[in-house]
Amino acid sequence: MARKNAKQIKIDTYKLKSPTYVGPTCKYIDHIIEVLDDEIKPLISEKDEDFFSEIQRQLIAQLEFIRSSNQTLRDSSQYWYQSFKKEV
């Protein structure tokens, strides 16, 4: 078994103390959009379709912002982890 060097031990020690990494959330966002389309939209009366469409558009825009923000956080986390490994 290969012995870990001091740098790897230090990285592993910090990893143990680090917060949990949040994985991809896209499938959850996609599911919410599907529920809006497949389950809620059919329940809306004809007279309320325009109102629902506007609310749906706003919700999807916010969900897409969350999707983009989550990716930015993952990218940032990866950047700082790589930077940290170079400095240790």
C-alpha cells in the first residue's frame, strides 16, 4: 500500500472538516418544471390559462436562475479546491 505524503495528508485533513459538496440539482429543477406542465397546467381553467402561463414563466425563470447559480457555486468550489491543492 502506498504511503501518503504530507501534502496529501494535509489535504485529506481539510477535506474531513469541509462542508458537504452538493451535487447536481438539475434533475430536481427539471422535475418541478415537469410537474408544472404535466400535473398543474391541466387543472387550470381556460379563463385562467393566461394567468397561469405568466406565473409559470416567472417560476421557470427563477428555477433557471437557481440552476445557473448552483453551477456557479460548483465551479467556484472546484476552482478553490484546485487552488488550495497547489498551495498546500
